[in-house]
Amino acid sequence: MHEVDIKEAQRCLSDLIDEALQGKEIVIRKDAYLAVRLVPISGNGGLPTFGSAKGLIHISDDFAAPLDNFQAYVK
């Protein structure tokens, strides 16, 4: 774990982000207290794969059929 004071974190934020991306735990102190932990966002896998939802969505055969209680609005 790498602890830094908030003023030091302001000076070298880019380096701290690089360390966090490499898997190191970065903790930033404010005054004498531990304030925040800098960690990378997990699950950022980029763009979804084309066709990855195939088979998950089903549309009924009468999807485009007019609704019975909607006839008054059609005329």
C-alpha cells in the first residue's frame, strides 16, 4: 500500500494513477486521516461484441398488430 498526503497527490496524480492501474493500492491522506483509496475501474472491457445478445430478446408474432383498446385513436 502506498500512502500519500493530499498535496503530494495533487503534484503527482498522473504517476499515482499509473501505479493504481498496475494493481498497487494507493491511499490518500487528508490531514492525519486516511481519506480515499485510488483504484482502477474494473469491468471496463471496451465495446460490446456484435451479436452478444443473440437469443436473449424474443418478439411475439403479433408485435405489430393493432391493440384492441387503441382503435378509438386510430380513426
